[in-house]
Amino acid sequence: MAGKAVLLNISTLFLTLMPLAQAAENTPTNSNISAIERLKISAVNYQQKNQPRKSCEIFSQLVLLQSKILGEEHPDVADTLSNWAMLYQKHEQNKAARQLLTRAYNIKVKNFGTKNVTTLDTLSQLADLFIKQEEYAEAQRILSQVLSARKEISGDKHPSVAKTILRIAYLDTLVSKPQEAEKHYKQALSIYSFSAFNHEETGAVLHELGILAFNQGEYDKAESLLKRAVNIRENFVRSAPEKLASSLNGLASVYTAQGKTSLAEPGFLRAQTLVQNKPAENKLQADISSRYSTMLRLSGRNKDAEQLEKQRQIQVSHIFHEQL
């Protein structure tokens, strides 16, 4: 079952697996390089099989072996630490993830300096962790640093600059600064509109602007923005059905607030269909069901709402037992 009890303590893993690394030759021979590549493949395979504990053990072996063969401060070690941190972060073991990311960042700074794309990618991951841990002031400081460096490296109109601005906009929403969030979302939108290669990202920004307008009670504005987001995300429905479902859910919620229930219901139904049988989208499924249920009750269809809520309870129960 996913969660804090799944993964092993980092220190325990290193102590347990240290003899494996010590047995390797301290030179990058073909056999040792092959062993590293096999471990990389194994880590990916176990993640795809949803076996996080085993993936964690493999990552530990990989870090130790790379450190022995390539050196403790080799960039490949930093990359593995970053990937391992993402595994911990996925399972909300943020303290362990932060420890690994900090180590990865220090390695990258030593190899590439502070104003380097890969170094800034790791620093952005750290900012995300600070946000998760509700350390917003530190996250803001880091993101400001990242934004300044990305502009210096790539220019003001680069997509990486837009992505950092989006992180800042999201942080603005968390600290209840809707005007600042809207300003930053519009900055990101102007960058993506400038580039012909970021159509999908344009849809993401329009979605966030629409949700922001909805939360502020600006329903007509929200409707227009979310319609545009839906139209764009329709083009990526095969690769990212959950993103289209999210925008449909938002648009249907706007229709509900406007009293347009005949327009809202088809949106909720399609959003449900797009994410059904997808455990990774459990939170989105719950949100769609909750908002759809609210619409049904507002329409006087209490029995339909009760049936929907019972179905959702059964789905949650099945998912819980599958994870045991």
C-alpha cells in the first residue's frame, strides 16, 4: 500500500547495501557500467509495477555503485538522487526527498555551477518540496532565484521561464494573493503564446486562469477561459485524458454556479468517463463526483445524488483493498 510505511529509511538502506557497492571495482569497467545500466532499468521496471519499496532498494544500490565506480560527486549520482527523491515525494516522504534533493543540488553546483539548466531543475524540485511542506517563504525565495537565473541563461521568453512563473503563480494562490497569481499566469501565457511549440502548456495556463476566475466569482470570465482550455486539451486527450477531465470538471462547475445544469451534466459525465479506472487520478475522481453530486442536489435530484455518492464509496473501497 502506498504511503509512509512503504519505503525504507535512507540510512538503513545505505548500511544494508554498502557491502554490494564495496564489492565492485573502483574503476568504470564495462561490467560495472553494465551493472549500473541494469539497475537503472530495474528501478524503472519496479516503479511501473507499482513496487515502491523494491524501487527504493534498487535506487540505493545504484547510488552506492555509482559513487564507488564514478565518484561520489559525479553528475550521474546527482541524477539518480533526483529520481530517487521523486519516488519518495510521490509517496509523501518529503523529509527523505528533501535530503536527497539537497545532496543532488550540491553535487550539480560543484559540477556545473548555480546558473546551469540541470542545477536549476533540481532547485525547482526543492522549491516544490518546500511548497508541499508549507514553507512558502523559502519556496518563494528559491523560485525568485530560479527565475532570475533562467532569464539570464535563456532569455525572458523561454518556456523554462514560463514554467517557473507558473510555479510562482501557484504559490500566489496558496498564500491568497489572487491578483498576483493572475498577473503571473498572464505573464506565462504571453510566453507560451510567443512560442509555437507550447500549445499544450497554453491550455494549462488558460485552465488555471479559469479556475482562478471561478474562485473569485467571475463566472463569465471563467467560462470563456475554461472553454478555451477544453478546446486545446481536446487535442491531447489520448496522451493526457486527466487534464481534459480536469478542465471539463471546472467548466461544468462554472455552469452549475450559473444555473446552467443542462450544460453542466454532460461535462461531469464525460470527465468521469475520462478518468474512470485510473487509481492515480483518485483525487480528481472524487472532486468530479462531489461537484456532480452538488449539481444534482441543486437540481432537486436528490436520489440521483445519493446513488452517485454510494457508487463513489464502493469505488473508493475497491481501490483501498487493491492497494493492501
